[in-house]
Amino acid sequence: MPRTEKQFEQIRKEKKKLIMDAALELFAMNGFHATSISQIAKKAGISKGLAYNYFESKNELLQELVDQGFQEVGEMMQPNQDGIPSDEEFASFIEKSFDMVGNDLRHWKLFYSLMLQPTVAENINEKYAEVSEPLFKMMYTYIASKGNKDPEGDMMIISSMIEGALLYIIVATDIFPMERLKEKVIDGIFRIIESGGGKN
Amino acid sequence: MPRTEKQFEQIRKEKKKLIMDAALELFAMNGFHATSISQIAKKAGISKGLAYNYFESKNELLQELVDQGFQEVGEMMQPNQDGIPSDEEFASFIEKSFDMVGNDLRHWKLFYSLMLQPTVAENINEKYAEVSEPLFKMMYTYIASKGNKDPEGDMMIISSMIEGALLYIIVATDIFPMERLKEKVIDGIFRIIESGGGKN
Amino acid sequence: MPRTEKQFEQIRKEKKKLIMDAALELFAMNGFHATSISQIAKKAGISKGLAYNYFESKNELLQELVDQGFQEVGEMMQPNQDGIPSDEEFASFIEKSFDMVGNDLRHWKLFYSLMLQPTVAENINEKYAEVSEPLFKMMYTYIASKGNKDPEGDMMIISSMIEGALLYIIVATDIFPMERLKEKVIDGIFRIIESGGGKN
Amino acid sequence: MPRTEKQFEQIRKEKKKLIMDAALELFAMNGFHATSISQIAKKAGISKGLAYNYFESKNELLQELVDQGFQEVGEMMQPNQDGIPSDEEFASFIEKSFDMVGNDLRHWKLFYSLMLQPTVAENINEKYAEVSEPLFKMMYTYIASKGNKDPEGDMMIISSMIEGALLYIIVATDIFPMERLKEKVIDGIFRIIESGGGKN
DNA sequence: GATGAATGAGGATTCATTCAT
DNA sequence: TATGAATGAATCCTCATTCAT
């Protein structure tokens, strides 16, 4: 009995995932250029040729990984509201950011790595800016709602703090343990915002 | 009659600098692996072969760049004191960090890039940790001196903020303008520390 | 549908032989260092890259040639006995040595060449000594069985004679024709042994 | 006081010898192709450029070494007579051959090495044949004078024995000690010649 | 869909040789 | 005479990509 089209589709999907997983692992660990298609194929347990059955080129494979990553971010992070977030919502958003990175270190390591080498994945910085935009906006709204004197400025440093903490988690998780850092960052953000009423 | 030893030394010094400059530019821009010796030579205006008269290998060239960078950091950053830094000293230290990065974006872009790909320059994370150690200590001392309840925790988030701000400067200086960011970060740090007396 | 494993194996086996043959020819003729992978590939009718699909490096290719050569020697030369060889056995052994070299001049030229340049194939002298050991022993036994006064000394000069004759065959077969030389050497060896009863 | 022309000449001669010595050492040890001009210059304590002041090319340097070697052989070996050598003269001639090689292993290692790779020093085999010619002739004369039935055949195997012994000395002096070998070879040669009266 | 042999362009590295000083 | 910086051709080797089966 021949497989139905659906089964084929399923197989294709799974194999593709297999390849992408292997690639992500290696790209994140060793970098895009230092990773060969051979290595990816071996890790995925397939032949070199088959990889080209699923991806036009090594660059396209990278691109799909990037897209995949951004899609996950988009799904998880959409500030599903346009109004002013509550304190809980805001805190939960920060927390989610950390969890997202913590649960998918490889994607994020790859992202950061690519952002520092924009020649590889051309549009990554733009995409990242695009994804970040609504988050910045949401942050800004929230901070401003607290009567802050310089909401933009505080948003900048809060973003910095988050970004920096995520970087520590990605690059040196052993130095600054994730859970502690997350907790402290959330706490710190609120302290900054609270202290923003009477300055600047 | 041959040139004097001094003349040779002079030539070597200048040419070496030339090569390192070209390499730094390209490594920072495109990444280590995506940069070929040919490109470096062309940019430096020399022949491929000559590069090997100055550096044993591409890797060694990278290593020298890294060492050079760290040396500059070391020189600029040594917290020339063991006691508790004054507020001015502390602020000036933060400011210097920003200036250091701002004045040498290429080195720093390379550093961050390498830290995310430790396979390339083996010991870079260790070296960075080594360089950071005294700075962490100094921060800790300063924060603790302010009667902070959790100096270590605050140090973590302040470090994060600085690191994140530097990352923004390196990767997206157009979004968050350096001078503004620097000023806001310093301000933010003091607000955090001040607010750290009564919490946690 | 891909080829079966057997087909692949067959292809690999044949192509490998092709490459090794080309390499042996060129190494023997021009020497290891003076032979480039390009030349080998061209002679074998393949691309440069493919050579590396079969051999990790030029050195490994050499090593496999050496091993191949020694294996053939081992197979052909094993003195399949521990006792005292008869006159016929002994003569046949000498004859076989000559034939072995005569039938595989290229391998032997390579061997001799490498033995004179031990930097290239590190262990070749040891391997050669290892292979020669049982032959020396067999010779010694035979000579001693003839009541020789100094079997070791006679073995030395007989070995020298053989080695020297082989060298002539390898390097200047046109001067001393192989068949004649072989015959004369065998005759000479017996004369030496016979004359060894009353001297020294 | 400027040096006289003679002094200059002297200096040139000495420096040239210096370079040739270094080259010989390295060529013999590692082979012609594996030895770079840089290495030679360093070993000779001069600059790369200067080497080219004395030798047109690396190949010419080799050629001069070869010529030098052959000249020494010629000087030492000329059978300064056309008549039949006496037993003592013959024995002394063999002995001298061994001493010549033993005292100048490097030249001889180079020679043998080149003879096996005629591509490098084009005419070496011819030259060697040329040098050997009178020696063969002398041997032949001597052997024939002993009433030998097949002087040419015996000359072949005696030459082989000598050549082989020299090869052992060059390549594996530790296995067959030179002095012993020399003595045994001379003895063996006489035994062969003596036994040549009643056979073949 | 699946395989891995095959290609060839490109990259790191070496080295004989030249040349300004 | 003497130096070593400089060149560029040649070499080893890698790897993305293609393709016959």
C-alpha cells in the first residue's frame, strides 16, 4: 500500500526538522562558516546529497533557521494588546523573554552571532529591529504610564539590561546563573522605573 | 649595503601595523572565517606572501589582534586602587568603558563575535573573564560600600546593563546613540544602587 | 535510487587503485616532494579534489603505498619454515627476491628512495628492518649449517651483494641486466659459502 | 688598508664553502626538495640574499655539490696506472672506497638519493657511470689477471657487493658496523676471485 | 526520496627568487 | 658584499554543489 500524500508530507517535514536541528546545533556551536554540509549531514544521519533535496543551499538553510527562530519569537512575544500593560503583564513579559532564550539557547546564540556578522545573513539586523519594535513600544507605553520623566531614556537602559543579561546567559551561563539573573533583572527594572519619577 | 637594523625594525613595525589594521577591519566586518588572507593583503596593499612574513598563520594574526585588544583594555582599565572608589571615580570608570568601546568599535566587535564562537580563538572567554574580574571586584566594593542589601545581585544587573549597552553600541549604534546611552546608563546605575538600600 | 553498497565499494576499490597506481609511478619516477597531487590526479584522470576523497593527505597516500609494498613483500617472502633450508630452497629464495624487485620496480625504487630520506616516511627504516629480520635469520641458519667459520660475517657480505645487485637493477638495469645478475649472484653466494669453511 | 684581491678571493671561497657545507648537510639529511634556501642560509649564518650572490639558483647549488663530490671521488680514486694492479693495490683500492664513503657520508647519501631521483640532478647517473668506468675496467683487469673464467660476471657481483655494503653504511651504519664490513668485504672479494678459476 | 562519487573554485601556506638599500 | 622585505607562482587541502544511479 503506497503511502498517502499526507504521510509523505509528514516524512518530509520530519526529515527537514532533523536537518535543521543538526544545522542549528553546529552553527550555534562552531559558527556558520566553520560548519560544513558534510558535518550537518552526518549529524542528521543523512547523506550530503539529501540535504540539497531540502535546502537549495547552505545559505538558505541558515535563512530558514533564522526565520524559524524569529517566528518562534513572534509567536511567543506578541504583546497581544495595544493598551497599557499591567505590572503583572510587564513582569511576565520580561520573564518570558528570559525563558524563551533559556529554552532555546542555540537559536539565540546563532542570532547574536549573526548580528555581529551581518554579511552572512543579510537582513538579520533589520528583522531583529522589526521584531523588537513592538516590544520597545510596549515597554515605552508601560514606562510612560508610570509617570516617568524620560521614558525613552529609561527604556534604553532597561533594554540594555535585558539584552546584556541575555548575552550573559548565552555566553557565560556558568558565571551568572539564569534564574537568579532573571529575578534580579525584573526587580531591577521595577526599581529603575520607580526611581524614574523624580529625575532627569 | 643593507639597511641598518633600526631601519628594518621600523619597516617591520609599520608594515605589521598595516596588516593588523586591515585584518581587524575585515575580521570585524565580515568575521574571521569569511575573511581571506588575500582580502587582507589586498586591503593592506601587500602581497599574500608577505603577510606570512609577519604572521605565522591566519590564526596567529587573529591571536595578535586579540592580545592587542586586551592589552589596550588592560592599560586603560586598571582600577589603580584597591580601596573603595569614590562616586566620581566610579562614574568615570563607566564612562571610560564606553569611550574605550566607542573609540575602538572594531576590536570590540571582533571580541564579541569571538566570544560567541569560542572555537576560533580558544582562550578568549577565559581571557575576558580574567580582564573582567578586577572590574567586577571594584564594582562590588563600590556597591557594597553604599550599604546595599544584595551587592552581588546588583552588580550582576549593572554589569548586564553595561554589557547590553555596549552591545547596542557595537551592533546598532544608529538606534541608540552612544552619548545619550552612556549618560543614561551612568544615571541608571546610580539609581539602582541608591534604590538598593531597602530591598531584598 | 542510490547505488547499492556493493557498487559503491567496487567503485571505491577501483578508483583507489587507480590513484595509487598513478601516485606510485610518479613518486618512483620523480620523488615524493617533486610530485604534486595535481600531477597524480591528472595521470589518474580524476580531479584534484577526488584524491582527497580517498586519501586524507598526500602523506597518507604515500603511507598506503608503502604499506601495500611491504605487505606484498611479506606475503611473498615469508620463509615458511623454521628449520634449515635446503640448497634449493635457499637458491629459490634469492631468486624470488630478485623477481619481486624486478616485477615491481616502482615500489622498490620508492622504498630505496624513502630509506635515504627518512624524514618523509618516518618508520620506513624500522619497517624494513622488521621485514628483513627473518630473512637475515634464515640466511644465517643456512650459512651456519654449512659449517661456516663466520656465518655472521658471511651473511653480511652476502646481504650486501644482494642489496647492491637489487640497487643496480633499480637504478641502472641497463648496465647490469637483471637475469644475468641474478644468476651470477646466486652462483656467487654459493661460492662464498663454500669457501667459508677454511678461513677466518 | 683595503684588502688585496687575493684576500677577497679567499673570503669568497670560504663563504662559498660555508654555504655548500650547510646545504650538503641539509640536503643529505632531509632531501633536496624538503630543504629550503632559508634553512640553508640560517645554518650557514648568512642571509638568504647572499646565497644568491654565490649561486644562481638552488639547483645550481646542488649541481656544484654534486660536482664537488665527484671531483673528490676522481682525485681519490684514480687508478693511477693502466697495468694490472697487484693484490695489495687492489685491496687498498677497495679499502679506499670504503673510507671515502665513511669519511663523507653526507655527500654519498646525497649521491645515492639523487641517483634514485634522476629528475633532480639530470646527469648524475651518467656522471656516476663515467666515474665508475675506469674502476670497473681496473677491476676487470685485475680479475681477469687471476685466470677467472667469467671476469665480467664476477666483476658484476663484486661491484654489487661493494655497492650494497656502501649502501648499508650510508643508510644503516648501526646494523652493519663499517670496519667489520669493510674487512669482510675485502676478504669476500678475494674468495670470490679465487673460487672463480674452476667454475662457469 | 536517497546516496556518495565527482568536480572545481577558492583558501591557507610555502618558497625560490628579486631588489632596494 | 650583505640584508631581509617583497613578490607571485605553486602547492596542499576544503567544501559547496552537482549528478548518475
